[in-house]
Amino acid sequence: MRSRRLEGLLGGPLDQLTARNIRSLVDLHVPEAFDLDFKAQLYGPSDKEKRDLSGDVAAMANTAGGVIIIGIGEDKSARAAGAPGVDITDVEMSRIRQIVAAGVSPMPAFDLLQVVDGDSDPLAPHGFVLIAVPRSPLAPHAVLINGGMRFPVRNGATTRYLSEPEVATAYRERLLGAAQRAGQIEQIEASVIQRLNVTERPWLVVSLLPELPGDFTITSDTFAVFETEIRGRRINPIGGGPSFYHAAVGHQRLLADGNMSSTSDSVSGLAAELNTGGAGVLALQMWDIRRSVAPRVDGDETLSDEGLANGIIGALNLLAGHARDRAQASGMAQIRALVVPSDSEAYSELCPT
């Protein structure tokens, strides 16, 4: 789970927090919110407490995602008022997972993070447990309450349950979202493919579409940082190959390519489009290894397995980094790789000398 708001509030990414970061919530009297919930103690073994845990996780998944911090107490105004911490054991971590798996349908994705107090006994660690729940593309998630299925959501710092019409709307949005993602990945690929120079060599095109989009704002400052990071960068993880030379801005996306000149209508070497929501496409020009051994056979292009693997790994490294770190997208991701063949007449002639 990634959240600019929570990372700013806590002082860093969730998986890098220290006990001091957590205690700062008490010093600042931070209140609970739609994406932040405090629990002074671990969820107990009773049926009610198990339902509470399942409901809290489902509510976060059904709304905007968020973090449940166990070990922080709150006052009457729902503000962080104490940091007693809790005992951290592998048994408790496993119990939390089992309760959520049995109590929420369908089971949402979530992370359990342990923030151990540095002063605690290593043999009996004490600190804080974070249940990090991303907004779920499988929403609505239900919990069993009094023999019926209920659908909790966060309403500010509290939880409420969806009405029947709201549940129907949530199911329609789930189905619509899946269909939209299937079409969107083709659209972002087409935007890059139409710019490629296919007169010389085939291209490997890799696309990544996160289930839960982020929200990256393009400004002169953020573009300057992107341009500095991308220019001269190579995709091949083992070195060599083309590098990016040119960066630009399109409609709600960052652009980069391997052209030495910004005036060319088509791109060579490399091309990338990185959307503000975290989706991205990278195209890498490839060599057809048949050119060095035999004339090309129509419909039978043979690309190096190693070259394809290196290209895919390098592309995913760039695309996933953009989605996670720049756009703050989260959840699972749909990934697709395809080869765009060259239309060069030279490919069907004798191999080069």
C-alpha cells in the first residue's frame, strides 16, 4: 500500500517506519481519519473482536485504503493519546491473517508490518503492528454479522455499512473497472506503437497498468527531476544497449525516447510513456538474430531469448518504479509484452555482411 498522505504524516514509507515515527502521532495529537485507525491493544479472541478486526480491514479495503496501527491509544476526540505498544509474536501475526481470511469475503490484500521498539527485549519484542490495507479492486468486501453479509466502509473516523443500492452500485463498479482496464492497456500501447520507427528493426513493447491508480502531478519541478533521472538511462539490466536522450511532456504523461533530436516524427532505440496515474509503456528496439545467419523467412522472426528477457526485466524495472515511487500507485498490476515486427524490405533480403 502507498499513500502520499500517510507517508507525509508518518515521516516515510510504511515499511521503513521506526517506533519514533509512530510515537510522533501522539506528540502531534493526530486524529483518526478515513485512512487511519488506532487500536491500543491487539484484537482479542472473542467472536466480537474477530468481527471487529474483519470489519476494520474490510472497511479500509472498501473505501480508500489505509492503515490500522495497533499499539496507539486514542482520546475521546479520536486523537492519538498514548503509545503503549503491544507484544509482537509470529503467532499473533498468523492469527490476524487467519481471522481476516475467514471473516472477509472475498479476502482483500493487506500487509502486516512490525515496528519493533529498539529498547525492547530481542527475545520478547514490543512495539507496534501496522495492518496496511490498499483500496481493493475486488470491492465490495463483506463480513458476516448476525447471520447476514454486511459491507462496511470508512465514514471519516468511523465505520458505516452500505445500503442495498450502494452495494449494487459497488458491484457494477467492480465489473466496469475490470473491463476498463482491459481496454486501457491497449490504448496506452497504441499511443507508443504509432510513434515507433519500424523500418529498421522489430520492437519489444512492455506495458504495465496498476489496479489502483496513483496521482502524480506534472510541474516544472517534477519534470526537471524526471528529465535528470531519465536522460542517459539504459534499460538493459546487464549494461549496454540504447539509452534515453530526449524527455518531454504530453497530456497527463511523461515522455522519453532515444532520439538525438526532438524534431523527428518517429522514435528509434527507446520510447516510453509514463502516465500520471502510474500506467506506463516502454518500447525497446531489438535485433532479429536471423539477420546474422540467414535471410528472413516471412512470418518467422527469431529474437534472442536473452535479449527479450533482458528487455522485459529492464522495462518492468522502470515501469514499476514509476508506478510505485512517482505515481504512488498500489495493488496488483496487469503486465503485457508484445513484439512489433519490422516492415523493412531489407529484412527479407540477404543478411548483411
